[in-house]
Amino acid sequence: MNIIETAIPDLLIIEPKVFGDDRGFFMESWNADRFREQGLDLTFVQDNHSRSAKGVLRGLHFQNPNPQGKLVRVTAGRVWDVAVDLRRSSRHFGKWVGVELSAENRRMFWVPPGFAHGFLTLEDGTDFLYKCTGRYDPSHEHSLLWNDPTVGVDWPLDGIEPQLSGKDVAGKPLAEIEAFA
């Protein structure tokens, strides 16, 4: 597997080894030993799967307390995936990284605890998979406002009117969230 560092330490793009021929392909999407060899000693306790139409924007979500690390990937369709650093002690606090994940590029994105996470679907029928290091706890879930100008995420919205849940419409700006230490 190939690990690609991003502008924010700890956020990693992971390209798995893919073995393919005219019949299709095979890849390991998770192997604890292989990830540990790359310095990612992770324990996952929950897997999630969402399917969305084009233009659905989910996020930017985080849990505090009980934050979750997420290893995310797309198995059908395409997304613009975003993580925002919410660690006040980080020199990257309030900064974001975005990456396109698709069934075609088979990339994964590691988003450790301490970040808000969200994505915009770029195709109908997009399947998004999350491996989480912590269990979902709705009493500790929060939404960072997806279009907070202080953060300035550059969502690829050309020709897309984002579809948001009520929870995400009501997200709070960075100045009002309870950030991590």
C-alpha cells in the first residue's frame, strides 16, 4: 500500500495494492498487520455504509467527547471528502484537506480523532464506507457548519445545489464549536 501525506499531519490518503486482470480486481481494504507496519495501529469497533444521490452533502460531523477516527472509502460513485482540524493545540486548527475518493481510484482517507469530517457526493448511487475507531454516540455528535467562511472549504459545487440534513443546516461555525484540546 502507498501512504500519501497531506498538508495536515495525521490526515493520510491510502492507496491499496490492487491486483486486476480482465476478470476484475482484488484488493485488501483492511489488514491490521499491513496498516500496523505503516505506523497505523488501529482498532475499529464499527463499520458504516451510506448510499447517496448526487449533491448530498453530509457533514461536517464530529463527536466530542468520544471522538471517532474514520477510515473511509467509496465503492460506487465519487465524493469530495473533507476533514477539518479541530485540535486547538494544532498549528493547523481550522484548516482543511479535501480529496476525491471514487470507486475508480480506490483511494482511502484516514481521518483520526480530533477532526470534523464530511463529504459531497458527485454521482448518483454513491456508496460510502466508514470504519470507525469509536462507536456512534448521538448525544456527543456535533456539526461544524459546512460553509463556514472562517474555514473556507472549497466544495466543488458547479451545477450542484447541496442537499443537507436539518442537523447539517444547523451546524455551528468554528468560533462556536467545542473543539478538542
